[in-house]
Amino acid sequence: MLTLALDTTTKAGSVAVMRGDRLLAVVHGDATRTHGERLPEELARAMAAAGIVPGELTLLAVATGPGAFTGLRIGLAAMQGLAMVIGCPVVGVSALDALAAAALGEADPDVLAVAPWMDAQRGEVFAAFYARDGHQDEGPHANADPVVGAPGLVLKTVPAHLVGRTQFVGDGAERYRSEIRNFTAAARVRAAPSALAPFIARLGQQLAARGKAGPPHALQPLYVRRPDAELERQRQASADALSPSRDKE
């Protein structure tokens, strides 16, 4: 399975090309430029580095979120467009699942769970919790839906008996390392991998093998937090509803 994978959940993002388990190429994004400025250039660079042409691809995999809304929309649109042009199936992959897979692949044997944390800005993190089990060849399975919230509140959702045996991973975990360490001195915190796209590719292949890949219009973003514009509309509607009405003169 020849797979092109894209991650735009962070400012930098990444692109990878894999043939089965073999990584053919990886492109680390330039965080000083927007995804809109760099795509589809980075996709083309990754394929050129791998020595392939788009028509050879058998699967496209893209991170569906959570992450910045603009980056997600650009990433999804780029892969949907490519899928339509070359007639290739596409599959969406949670960035939190990819982070969990990266952590589980390198975790010490005594680690019983992983908690990927992505920096959501505003003093919050996107987070999920994954207990280690014997089915990692099928990809990591979160214990519950992903959440967004303040680090202190998210930490309280970690099962007490697993706190000291949990590996926290991601830029959110790094940013709030002190909060995690204050919560438990036994905390283990590691950085996110330099490129998430290879893990998205592997998980995408696993999902495709289970019949989860499909047409481009089936892709759905995983926002977790509602868009700013939607929240602002709700705030404005509430303010208008509470403001006293004025009689016309």
C-alpha cells in the first residue's frame, strides 16, 4: 500500500510517503508560513523525494483534528482535491490517535497508558486517554471521546491508579509539564515526534485494511472545540436576547 499522509494540526505540520511499513520520504513543514502558502507544494516535494508520481498512490491519509480550524480545513481540502484528481481513496486519522501510537511505540514496559495532549491555546489542551492493551496492531483505542479543557481539569479525568504509570505526550504536555508534575511527581512527559505524518500513514493503512477508507466527501473534521465564529455568534445572540427592548418613537 503506497500512502501519502498529511498533518496540518500544528503550525509546522508534516507530509510523509510510506510503502507499507517503509518510510520513503518525510517533509517537515515550515512553521513561519501558513499551510495555505505551502500546500500543495509540500505534498509535491514529498512525492518527488520518494520518487513517485500521484497516480501510483493507493491511499491518502490526513489528520482530521483536533487542531487549528484554518489548518484543518486547508489540509482536508488539499487531500480531498488530490483524491478526486487521481481517484484514490482517502481516510481521516485523529491526531490524538497518532500521538498515542507514537508514544505507545516507544513507551517503557511498565507504562500502562498514554495521554496525548495538544496545545489548544487559551490555557487549554486537546486531550484523550489510552489504556495499553494487547491490540495495538489495530491502532490505539481511546477510553472516551477527546476533550478540551484546562490542564488541571483534564488531569482529574486520569484514573487515579494509572496516574504514575501514564506517559503524557505532545506539545500540550510539554507546555504544561509543571502542572502535570505538580499533580504527580511520578509523571512521565515526552515531546511530540518531530513529524506526525508517518504515524498518520500507518494508522491510515490500518483503518483502510478494516474498510474505513472512502471517497473524499466522507472526510469529517474532528474539531472538539467549536469554531470561534460560532461561539461569537452565540455570545452575540445571548447579549441581544438579554438587552432591554426599546420602543420605537
